[in-house]
Amino acid sequence: MRLEAGLRRTAELFDIWNPASGTPEQIAAAVEQINAVRPTDRPPIGVIHRLFTEPPFIVPGVEPLTLDGLAEAVGRARDAGFCHVIIDTSFTTEVESPQDWIDFPARLAPLLDTN
């Protein structure tokens, strides 16, 4: 199987993969390819999936995720077998004050209970 160089290096050298983008389904397909070429003495690759409360760049038709949308995305990552999910708030436009930053984690707390 031929993989692009970055995925080949990931398969050979690392035990955790933190892809820059992709849906859980796209990432899971790449994980299958990565695991197919991993050395036999290495465990399957683990995945850290990064979700953004708002995309870091403007993508036509892509809206910021609601809390329900984030919960669905966390569930899809769990169902794909990913080991960790990061909710990245770096690009959110909802934060306008220091108090907003203080309050933001409480708003996202329900995601911790996503089954």
C-alpha cells in the first residue's frame, strides 16, 4: 500500500496522530491505511481529534458548531475509536471580554458527558 510521506512517517514513528482536519469518517479511513503499514510490534495508532467551536478560516457553507453539533461530533469521534477529543475555542467570536473566557468552559461542560 502506498501512503503519502507524512502518513507513512506517522505509521512508522508515532503512536498518536493529531490530524489537522477531516471528518471522523475521513480520519478513520486514513487510520485504516496507517495501521495497515505499521510495524507489527507497534499498537494501532491512537487519534486525537480536534474540533473547533468556530472554524479557524472561512469555509463557504461551514457554520460554527452549536453545543448540540459539538456533542454529535464528539460522539462520532468516540464511535470511530478516537482516544481523545480537543474542543478548540481559539477562533471563537463569542468571546468579547475576560468574563466571557471565564464562562466559556461551563458552557462546554455538557460535552464531558457525551456518551
